[in-house]
Amino acid sequence: MVEHTRTLGFKVAFAMGLGTMIAAGIFSLSGLAVARIGSSAVIAFVLAAVVASITAASYSEFASIYSENGGGYLFSSRTFDSDLLTYFVGASLFLGYTGTTAFYLATMDEWFFAFIIPETLRFAGTTLHLHDAIPRGSVGVLTAVLLGVLNAQGTEESGGFQVIVTGAKVAVLFAFIGGAFAYTGPAAAVGTFTAQFSTDIVGIVSVAALAFITFFGFSAIAASAGEIINPTETVPKAIAASIVTVTVLYTFVIIAMVNAPVSEAVLRAGETAMGQVAAAFLGSIGQALIVAGAVFSMVSASNASILAASGIGSLMGDRGQAPRSFARIHPDYGTPFWSVTAVIGTIVALIVVFVSLFSQHGALGGVEVAAVRIASVVVPLTPNLGLNALTGFATFNLLLPLSVVNVALVYSRRNEPGLERPIRVPLVPFLPVLGVVANLALITNLPLVGVALGVVVVVVAVAGYVLWGGAPESEELFERVTESGAATDSPAANPADSEGRHTVLVPVSRPGRAVGHVQVAARLAAAVDDDPMIRVLTITQLPEQTPNEVVRDTATRRTEAIEDELSDADLAVDYEVEGHLSRDVGYDIVETARGYEADLVVMGYPRESPAVTRKVQYQSPCDVVYADGFEDADALDTLCVGAGGGPHHEALLPLVDALGRAGSTIHVVRVAPTGGQGTSEAVTDTLDALSPDVDVEAHDVSADSVADGLVFVADEEGASLLVGATRTRELRRWVFGSTTDRVVETARGRDVPVLVYARTTGVVDRVAELLFPLYRYATKLRW
């Protein structure tokens, strides 16, 4: 097994934490904090840093034990046996990360409206009121989608780039602080600062609760422990250094804000106050610098949070606590595509709800949709949200799971006293308990509406999980069984044997079909490669609640029987046989194909298990061929292909051409259906796809259906029939039926071998296949 390579040193880990912390928190909250409690905002930020540091200490100890990616969700899952508690931590962190990103991007949206997008624009003699025409939150939503596209395609910041970005952020803050001291003078600035302290304890704690979101960046370091060199030492040092550095920077920013020559109303604007203060200190050029730095800072911090959230979603999918597709790695991009998609969808939904609809400038802001009378008071039911409430929602969903991590440290110390702990937090259990109390105290000072919405969403998510019941972890779904009965935890134990070779995976359920399927696979592979590798897979399904050892002997005997059948056949192709135990056969086939980087899957056409075949068709990383009725590969000497049409037929044609160039005779058949089942297709495209040196003959026939015509010609010519998979599989059993299914059933009655070809199917393909039957039906009605 190849060892994972760690590439991030202290400098990059430090920049990762620092860069994530320097984001919307300082640019959005500093003005509001100063407006509320003056210079005591420094105390509030330090208090938030102290509370974050307690949990950061727990993170550091866990990261020294479990030096892998995953952060708080990983630590909780390794500590507690409760699936429900682990799910809660994962779901809440997912909401916390996405809520934080929504806060960053919504704040950036406010900066765009305040400093970049003009209120009016004259065009062709018409005045356009852009602030009224462009919905609030639209810039944030667009940026979220663009970041999602980048993350889904594998574009991410390299370590060196992260260092440069973080350096630029710090430089912008130094410029702002330097402008303030130059404008006021160091002595006067310090004097004004010391005179503006407040004794409002409640206000200080409230601001600290809001400011906590600023320091949560420490978790990005722990969440990437699997990529960090020497994480035992590097992770805690980077966490401590980033928290201290950010606290010092924020202290000087608060001093600058206290000395700002602007009104309290400007400071209370909150989201954009720092930009207006920069204009007072540095002029328009300085303001432009601060605005550019703020926007870039929020975008880069958002990208880091998206990566963290998608990582949690992927891990939850792998552990069966989220849809399994969340853990699936995109075959082209190498990223958890569906997890990234879910993250972006959640971020967009949060921006739309909190900003586009129910903020001060939102579509429904201030609109009383409904109200209820309590005693003599009319209470509007339309929520008044905005960035303040969004901060509460995000911070609530961060503080709760962080409290659980502190409890997990105490639990771990007591239950596993012998566990090696390179980093040990002092004063356990007192310090983690203090962290829990502090976290809960901050929650009580968050905006009530944000907390209430956070509670509702978390309760709904947990209730949904209870009703669903979860799924087994990926590693529990299969077991590779050898002749000796030994097992490994990987569905593809020897992928290196297939490296650089055209690899075909052949799942076989019955030993008697093994030889025919392997011969067909070898013939198809030999048409495109001189040295193919055939991977034969037999899977024994494990019923629910059945221990592996109950059926392991059965799986071993089946594997041995297939090996004997293939050995007796003396096949002229390299092959290997392996047997699996699995609770999800379709998942096992797909993951094995991924593990071996298979170029093609050849398997039987669905009979008893159509659900398995659908899963393989729509999730396979490569094209799939379904074989029906083959005793050996000699039947491929003569091939019959329909005129066809559609993506699967088009994907089939290169294979038909390769077989033709290898010596097979090709018959292309256009059927004119007289019974109304099917549509006559043009034959030109199919003929044009075949090479000039291929032995090909075209046929025009009439029959009751396309299926009858194709099978008739194949039977007459002694040919195997090759067809593309149906485009209507999702709806076939309810509305439209399937030409492919009718072809297979008709061919069985005449003992005609059939190959059904299905190309690998992506998201766009799935949508197209769902809509295609409606398009065809509408076309028929029109004509």
C-alpha cells in the first residue's frame, strides 16, 4: 500500500489558520463591536479567543492521536459509540461551516453594494437603479457557485499560494492600522482608546459570542492534520500561533476603529463600517485597497470553509451517516463532487433565506406576511434576519459540536487511559469543562432568532437521521475473501497489477457463466488492446444482521469453483479471480471498478436484480456492457447493430468498429416498425462511424416493432445483437416501456446472444435521460 504523503509544513499550517481567521469577522464585526462597547471590544475579542483556545487545546490533543483529516467529527466518531451523537456532531459542523461561509459571502455582498456596485447607471438615456434591480445576496450566491465549480473540479490553493494570500491580508490590515495612527498620531490614538472602555458586561459577552466565528479558523488546521508534516508538533504550534497573532492584529484594528473620525451611525452599519473608516484615514485609494483586500479575504476564507465542509460531508457519506454518494470521488476531477454540491446548495439556501428574502434589504424585509395576536400585542411572524441572525445561526452550530469535542476529551481520558497522547491538555477535566460552560454561555448571548433557526434545523436533521436509520460504514459493506478465507478491507487489493493495461471487470454470480462472460470480455478487450487484464469478481451477498463468518466458507467455495471453471477452459488471456462478501452488491461492483481503474465492466443483463444493474449503470466510473445468452466469444464473429440513436448507441459504435477491424462481420439494421412500437432511425450516422475496411452490410426491414426486426435479422445471420442501453430506464416501468428490454426478451426466445452497451453516466446525462422521454412523447404528439 502506498503511504499517504504529507506536504504541509508549519509555515503553511500557520498561514492556513491565520488566513481563515482573517475574514468577514474583522471586516464585518469590528465597527458594530466598537459602536456597542467602545474600546471594550478588545476585551470581547480576547474573551472569544480564550474560549476558542480551550477547545483548540482539545483539538490539538486529538490531532496528535488521530493525525487524519476530519476534525471534530473524526474525533467524536473515534471516541463515542453513539451513532446518533456522532451524526449530530457531523451535521452541526456541516451547518456551522456552511453557515460561516454564507456569512463571509453575504458580508462580501454588502461590500459590493456599498463600494463597488453604483446605485445608478445611465445607459442609452435611461437611468438604471442597480441597487433596486439587483437582489441582495446575488453576488454572494454567484461567488458560492463559482467556488463550488472550482472545488468540484479539484482547483484549490497550493501551500505557497496560501502563504502569499495570507501575507496580502495581513499587509492590508497593517495599512489600515498604519493609516489610523498616521492620521491621529500614536499618543492621541492610545489616549482615545484608553478613554473609551465600557463596563457593559452583557454587551462584552454578546460581542464575544458574535466574534467567536472569527477564531474558528483553528479547526481548519486540525481538519487538515492528515496533510501536515509531523502533525504532533506542527498542529498545536500552528493553532496557538495563529490565535495569538490574530488576537494582536484585531486589537490594533479595534484601536483604529475607536479613533475613526466617523459617526456612531457609520460604525453601527456594521458590515461596511471598516470600508468607510478606511476612506477617512487613507482617502479613496486607501479605501479601494481595503475593499479589495476585504473581498479577496472573504473569498479565500470561504474557499477554505467549503473544503472543510465538503470533507465532513464526504466522511459522513463514507460512514453511512449521509448519502453514500457524498463519499464518491469524481472519476475525472478526483473530488467528492456530490459533497461539494451539497455544501454549495446549503450555502446558497442560507444566503437566500437570511439575506435575499428576510433581511432589511431583502425581498420580504419589513413585509408583514402574517402575524399573531398575543394578549393585546400583534407579533409579526415574518422573520427579520440578515447578517446578525446568520452569524448567530453559524456560531450556534459551531459552539455545540465544539462543546461535544471538549466532553469527548474527558471521556477519552477516562475510557482509554493507555492511549498514546503525544500532546496532553493540562487540567483535565477542569479545562474542557470550562470550555463547555464558556461555549454554552456564548450561545445564550447569540442573536435569538439565529439560535432558534439553528435549533430547528438541527432537530429536523437529527429526526430525519433517526427515521432513516443510517447505513453501514463503507468498510463494513464488503470483505475480500481469498482461498484461505483471509480478508482485507479493500475491494481492490492489487490495483498495481492492472496499471497501464486495459482492464475489464467481470462480475459473475454463477460459476457456470464465468467462462462465457470472461471470453466475451477478453474478445472485447482484445479489440482495443493487445495486453488486456480481466478481473473476475464473484460476490456473495450478506443478508442484514448476518455475521461475515456465517457465509465466508460459501464465498470461498464459489471463488474456487469459478477458478476451476476458468482453469479448465485454458483461456488465452491474463485474468485474476477474487471473491467478496458484500451487503451492497452494486456498491461493491462500482467501488471495485474504481479501485482497479477499470476501462470496462462486463456483467449479466438484469434478471433477478435489476436494482443492482441500475446502480452499476448510473454510478460506474467506466462504460458497462451487459451480456445475455453467450456460451463463448465465437458468437461475436458476426454482429448485428441497429441504426439506433442516442448517447449509448453512439458510445457503442467505436467498440463495434474495433471488433469489425479485428475481423467481425457487421450487419447494420434499420427497422420500419409497423406496430407502433419504436421509431425508424436514420442509418447514415451508424454507417459513417465504421471504418472503410470493415466488412459491413446494411439491411432495411419492416416488423411489428424495432425489437422484432433486430432479432429477426440477427437470427437469420447467426449474429450477436449489440444495442445501446435505453434512454428511458428511469421511467420505463411506469410510462414508456423500453426497446432494449423488449430486444433482450425477444432474443431469449430465439437464442440470440445480446450485448447491451451503457456509457458512463454523469449528472447532465441523468437529467437528459429523465427529460428525453418527455421530449420524444411531445414530438410524437406534435407530428
